[in-house]
Amino acid sequence: MPITRLNHFKAKEASSEELGTFLKSLIPYISNSRGCLACDVLQNKDDSQATLLSKNGKR
């Protein structure tokens, strides 16, 4: 059974780009973890401080 994990992050004022860069740097590590099917970082277009890290995997 596939599992989706969503991690919501809210950056401090003027730090959203730094947070996004950091989270994107984690994608190779997460993607190579056992059971990972996909991993992505999404930026909210309406709220630049809000970022989502999504991981799809299996048990």
C-alpha cells in the first residue's frame, strides 16, 4: 500500500528562498531511501513563505 507523507514548512520573513534551497538539497537523500517512490518540494504561489515537502513511498 503506498503512503504519502506531507511536511508543511513556514519560513521566517525573507528566508523562504533559503528554506526552499535547503529542502531541495534533501531530495537526493530522501529519494534514495528505502521504499521511496517520489519526492518533491512545492512552493505556495499565494504565500511565498509556505513550502511543502512531499514523499510518496511504500512500506
